[in-house]
Amino acid sequence: MRGFLWLALLPGALAAQVAIETVPVRPLQGSLFRMRVTATAPAPVFELDGSVAGQRLHFRTDDRVIWESLAAVPVETTDSLDVTLVLRGNAPPDTVHTRIAIGAGDYPHETLRVAPSMAKPDSAAQRRIAQELARARAVSHASHDTPRQWTGPFLRPRPGRITSPFGTAREYNGEVTSRHMGTDFAGAIGAPVYATNAGRVALVARFYLSGNVVYLDHGDGLVSAYFHLSRTLVKAGDVVKPGQRIGNVGATGRVTGPHLHWVMRYGTVTVDPMSVLGLLGEMPDSTK
Ligand SMILES: [Zn+2]
């Protein structure tokens, strides 16, 4: 079952008609989803651009009728997402604004009994953290200009157990003070970490909170990152294959023990890595 949203573009009797379909039908908070736009005659569409949640869309088409792009729902989105589409054909460009309904992500809440400011980094560390965030953000921005690097399915970066899922909210006095923005995998120090898919190594660094990190740019806005590594086995500019070993599990940065923290982003929107595997993994959910 798929959701359809039909829009007649006005004004102009010859304007194209557009249907928007999403997979899954109701994308969840903090997830990656697929958007399918059907643009029908009489006005042919030669180029389709757009944005969702401030992130550029990267449409692909075989027939200039059905266009597909990935898009992401920020985890803090409340009930719907703004969509902007720009259709270019031999008529003047048409711009469509609409909204997509989204569903609540079922993320656990942890209630803190101690004030969260207890272990606050000092001002020098805070400046360093801000600079590192800016470097990570630059990787995300650049990925929108990188052509799609992958052809096959996305893979888990580690076999074995997930020790902490994406999205867990930490609450203090009824307010969400932080959220777990990746998926944690078990692993002993030195255990292998694999590239989730083909990409270019965009950044290898030692960060204050995240420890030794590798960021991969998969193109079309998709970025993966691997935190707390004991060792990195690639350097910036390297091209990696799906499943290539890129580093070792470690306990660098701010951690309580060795594990892999795996991050997936669409542009600057961090999504549940499991939603990427569900949509683009080896065994995508066939019911969606
Ligand atoms: Zn984590």
C-alpha cells in the first residue's frame, strides 16, 4: 500500500500534474525515506530539483515521468515536513510547495537523576568541539555535490550485537537534554570496522568527543561516520569499496568502553542508520 498525493499545478491549463509517493508511506522521525514524483504531461519535465528539511534532493529518472530521490526526516520534526519541488520543462519553471505527513519514531527515553551539566567540557574544549562540528558539517555540504558513489546495498559496519539504538532521548526535569544520534555496535578493541558502502574518505581525524573518526562521502548527500576507533586504516581522498575494512573498534573520545558508534546523515540531517539499511540494505523491508 502506497500513499499518493496528487497536485494540479496552477495556473495554466497546460501545467504538469504531479503525484508524490513516499516509501515508507509515512516516513518516521529521524529516518531516511524515498520520494517518488510522477510528473505527467501535457507539460514535459526535463529537470526536477527540490528540497526537504533544508536539504537538496537528488532526483534520478529513466523516463522523465517518474523521478526518485532520497530524503530525510530530522528527529525533532513534529508532524509534517515541507517539500519544495521545482519543475523545469519547455514552459516557465513551476514551483510546488506541499507537506508530507510523518510518523513518530518510537525512541526510548532515559530519565537522568543528576543535572546533565556535571561533566561539561571547559571553554577551550567547547571551542574545539565547535570547530570539529564545523568540519563534519562541511563533509555533509560537500556530499550534495558528489555524484552517487554506490550501486549495491548498504551493509552493517560490524557483525553482531547492537548495544544502543539510535534516538534514545536523555531527559532531565522533563526536558530532552541530549539524544543518541547513532547506532552502537559491540566490539573488542581491534575488531574490524567495515565501510557501509562505496565512497570517498572525506575526513580522518581525532575529535574531542568522538575520538578517532572516519567520515565517508557516498555522494547524493549521503555520509557515514565511524567513531571511537582505536586505529584508522584509510586516509582522506581514498576511495573505498563496500565492506572494505577502514578501521578498528576502539574506546577513543568520550566513551565508557570500546564500541563502534555508527552515524548516517543525509546532508546535515542525522538519521537512524537502521532506516538506511531498511531502505537501501541487502534485505530491504518488502512490505514498504
Ligand atoms: Zn553511540
